[in-house]
Amino acid sequence: MAVAAAAVAAGVGACLAATGAGAGRGAPAPGTGDVPAAWLVCAADADCVRAPADCCGCPGGGGDVAIAAPFADAWAGRIGARCAAPGACPEKRAVDACAGGVVCRSGSCALE
């Protein structure tokens, strides 16, 4: 499990560095990439969806985040705007670190 977590962290870091994600975006909620804290608010698990944290997304070697469903389209537009340059993603993962769902934990969307 620790190896998979390290692989996820490395992949996310590479994608964020390649795309400039996180730069000049204000104060995100801790542990959520650069998702604005208001975009994480939920009351139930059904309020949350899984979304790519970067250009790569989890299946492409990057990472995912949990986000409140009403903000999914806005988040997709924000990520898409950063991903104009091809080749920003590392190789596809050998380990499936993309498993798990989304939950509303203490009023904030999170990955399981």
C-alpha cells in the first residue's frame, strides 16, 4: 500500500509540475490539490464525484480528487485549460491505485 501511495504521489507531482497546476490559485483545502474549499462542501456521499486532479487523471498516471458534483463541469474546464500541451503525463501505472470511491466526510468530499 505504501508503494502504491508513493507511486500516486510521484505521478501527481510530475503532472502538477508539468502543467503548472497549483500556481497562483489561492488557498486550496489541504490534501485536495488546488480544488477551492467551497467546491468540496457536501452533506452526503452522493453529493461528491471523482474527477482528475491534473491533466493525466488517475488512469493516465496522475491523480484524482473528490469534488462536489455541482462544480464538476467548472473543475473539468479548469483542468482542460491547463492541458493544451500534449505529453504532460507519465507512463500509465502498473498498480491500480485508482480504486476506491468518494465519500462525504465531515462535510467535505474525499476519496476513500
